Amino acid sequence: MGEKILAKGNEALGEAAIRAGCRYYFGYPITPQNEFTEYMSRRLPEVGGAFLQAESEVSVVNMLYGASCMGVRVMTSTSSPGFSLMQEGISYIAGAELPAVFINVVRGGPGLGDIQPSQGDYLQATKGGGHGDYRLIVLAPSIIQEAIELVILAFNQADKYRTPVEILADGMIGQMMEPVELPEMRSLDKLPEKPWALTGAKGREPNRLTSFDLDPHNLEKMNLRYQAKREKIIANEQRWEETNVEGADILVTAYGTVGRIMKTVIELAKKKSIKVGLFRPITLWPFPYKRLEELSKEADTVLTVELSGGQMLEDVKLAVKDNAKTPFYGRMGGVVPTPEEILKQIEKLVKERGRV
Amino acid sequence: MRAKVVMKRPESLSKVGFTYCPGCHHGIVHRLIAETIDELEIREKTVIVAPVGCAVFAYTFFEIDGTVASHGRAPAVATGMKRARPDRIIFTYQGDGDLAAIGTTETVHAANRGENITVIFINNAVYGMTGGQMAPTTLIGQRTTTTTRGRDPKTAGYPIRVCEMLSQLEGPTYIERVTVDTPQHVMKTKRAIKKAFENQINGDGFSLVEVLSACPTGWGLPPEEAVRWLQENLMEFYPLGVYKDKKSRIKEVGNGRDRSLLKD
């Protein structure tokens, strides 16, 4: 890691991307992530890269497709409605097995919604979003420093697995300022080789990248390849953080911004002699089912807290099965719960359990 | 007896057989593009962005690197490619539905940015791949499977003249409409396509060549009659000519003041 600076989330993420070797950014203005786009417009020409403000998110995602075909590291950032517009292109990127990194600074929805922090796009992120059988690697940072590390991981995994990767953030991470340590600038010479790229058929057979084959048996073969990749990612890439889980009175699952708030809840609960454990998934896909299942065997209650009507809750239930109760607490529309509010829910659940 | 080669497959065409119908003009245009790539000696650095439509397989017909864009998005894909590797030659090959309906936005904005790419636009006034539905360029009164009584502007709007529309923009460098109904016109089309690639090689910016083409299957006509229909109807509504040429010394071209210059 390199120097330590005080940085706004959106800008720190932009600098992290550049230091990870990204030189190409295509974007379209949408709140609450505009500082990211603006930062890239200033910074990329300084490092010999290219920035382009496109005519729509539909064009943005296809520009990513094109740039990625040429073997370079490329990314965009957007917010919920913009990410919805990109779904068709993301499906094509997944089908053509192209690396690309997307930051979705999620805001309240559905529809135009609002511009406040939300986790209402979990299902879109983790269960597909576009058409066809594909998954994105979905990374959920809870503080800016972690977001920086996940941006670097995102580019590495996108190249390694030839897959689109989404960083699921929200306006809280994008807008706040924290002291962070930025990584060293990565030399472009040391990026992975991409012999599949469309750099011109010089001294070799033509490379052809598509998500297309009209013969169903061939298309099934392509799909089986995607599935094999999916299995490999599930086996190798699950990430999570456990806090205070040993002998906890109650286990809470939360990700991103709520995961951060839960750290305060844990401290508040200590003062009331309640031991709260936190299981914070960092990869929302692949979801760390196995570890949560193990932990749920020791727990009586696994509370899920989200800024949604209960989306990750579905994965929590798949992991916990009948091992524990799986209550839910959520706020929607961009409302962020206070630590006290969450603690009240925990106290209620602990009291109820006492009566059993 | 010694054989003399008078005609051969251009190196830039692959050995994959075309999937086009008898009398379709895609094959002619493909050959002209391949000859151009050979003559300019750019085969090893040229990339095709194929469309969705009958030409979806075009990426396999050329012996060059290539991909298929999602429907209408080829100019955006080509933009991404060109920005990432400005030293490569990127061209899109698109039909009328792809370029002038679902991809209108991408077309207009790539043109307006003066993106240094080459666009080959096949206008046959019908959706071929999906079975002959109305296209944005379908003529008034023309029968298609979705306008069985002929295109009625009251409900289906008017045909779009792409060259005329794009030539109003500051961005594009070169816009020309050609056709391949006669040997003379085929040669003219070849010159236009070559110019569109040369512009890109010289870094001169956005070039688009519209080729009026026959779709005998989509029009429900035998190939010969289809060519006649093209001459009597399509060429009537879509005049051939140069609509914009920033590199030309004839300043009047394309500004609409002297229509005679726009005629073939």
C-alpha cells in the first residue's frame, strides 16, 4: 500500500481503479455517483487513458464491451436506474466472457426512486439481472478502505475468470470521507496477457468473440462452460467477515453500509450485556452459504438487517435452513436505520427467546 | 497450358459459405469490403463489429478478428474498441433496422462525436432476418408482414433518410449513399467503401456508406424484379450521392444548396 490520504469514497474508488491498471472509463451522469465520473474525466488523460461521457447507459455498457474486446481493463460507475439500463449489455459481456468492472452506487427504488442509500438491488445483482444463465461476481464494501481493496480484487477477478464483476455500494460509501491508504500504481506491463483479444489477426487465426451460436448443442456447450466457471468461483471466491460470533446471544447478518452500522450496534449492545455476533458477507455472489450454515447451527436466531424489504434474507434462509429462526428488519426508500433502532429489535428478539 | 488467375477470393474473406438468399446484395458488399481491406493491407489490424440481423454471421465471413454487437449497439461497441486501440481499424456492418431503428441513438452520437470508425449501412427497407417486417426505411405503401396493406404514415410514420439526417451534424467526415444494382454502381460503391476506410486510416473521423440493397425474399420478388423494384422505388426516395465530405474541395457538397451535386 502507498500513501495515506483523506478521500471521498467516489474519488478514492476512482483512483483505486486507475492504480489497478484501468485506463478506460465510459459513463453517464447519475446521482449519487457523479464525483466518480468527474474524477475519471480529470484523471484518466493524466495517465494516458481515455474518458468518454456517453449518450446513455445503454451505450456505456456497449462501449465497455468494445474496449474489453481489445484486451484492456475497463470500467464504469452508475446508480440503480442506470444499472438497470445496462442489463442487456452485461448479459452479452457475460456471454462473450469479457472482463469488465461495474460500480453500482445503489439508490432508493423502484423506478426513479430517490438518491439516498438503499440495498434494494441485491436480487438484481446476485440473481442475474439480464437474460440467460449467468452470474456476476458481486462485492459489497462497508468502508472506503475495503472498497479500494475490492476495486483491485474486482479487476483481478474479472481478468482471471473473464467475467463481469459488480461492486455493490451505496450513496453512503460514495459520499463520505475517510482516511484511506491507496495502493501503488500497477505497471500496465504486468497486467495479465489476453491472447483472446481482438487486436488483429496478425500471424494467427482470427479471434472471434460472441455470445452467440444458433446450434442449440453448441450453445449448450457454451453454457456448460459458463456453469463450470460458476462452480469454480463458488468454490474459490467466497468472502465474509465474522465479528464476535463465538457464543453470541444473537447472530446478525448484514452487508455494506448496514454491516458498518452493525459495528456500532455491537458496542451499544455490550453495554446492555447482550452479545451480538455479526456475519457480514463481502461476496454477495458467491454467497458464503456454507459458513453461515455452520454458524447457524450454534445460533438460536439469525437476524437479517437490510436497506430493503428483505432480499439477502432469501439467501440467509437458504443457508440457515431450519437451524435457527430467521427474523428480518429492514428500512426502505433510502431510509437508514440508527444503531439504537436496530438494537431495539435485537433486545426484543433476545427477550422473546428468553421466554421460550 | 498455364492458368492465369483473373479472379480469386480476397484474402480477407474466410472460407465459410455465405448464408444469404439468392439475389441478396450482402454478398457483393462483403466482397467489396474484403477487396478494400486487402488493397489497403490492413487485414491484420482490422476488426468487424457485426449486427443483429441477416448479417449477424458476417463476423465469420471475414478472415479478420470480430464480434457481434447487441441489436443496434455496434457504433457504441466500435467506439469502445477505437478509444481503447486507436491504431486498429474498426468497422461496423449494419442493416436498416439495426442502424436506423433500435440503434438510432448510438448511430447519431457516434457520428456526432466524429468517432474515427467506418460504418457500412445496408438499406433494404425491410427486416430480413425476422421474416420481412416493416423497417424504419420501408417506403410509404410498401407491403411488409407488419404492414400488409402497405406502410401508412398515419400510423407507421415515414421512412427515415439516414444520410440526409446525419449530414446535418457537424461531426461526420464522409457520408455517401450508393447502390450495387449495376456493374458501374458496384465499382462506385467500391470507391466509396475504400474512401471510408482510408479516412479512418488517416484519422479523419466518422465515415458512413449507405448501400441500397435488394432483399428478394423480404420483398417477395424474384432477384431480377427485385433489382428493378430497387431502381424504380428505393433509388427514387433515397437519392444516390455524396451527402457530406469534409475532405472534398467542393464545398457545396452536402449542404443542401446544390442538389445536383447530390445526385449520382
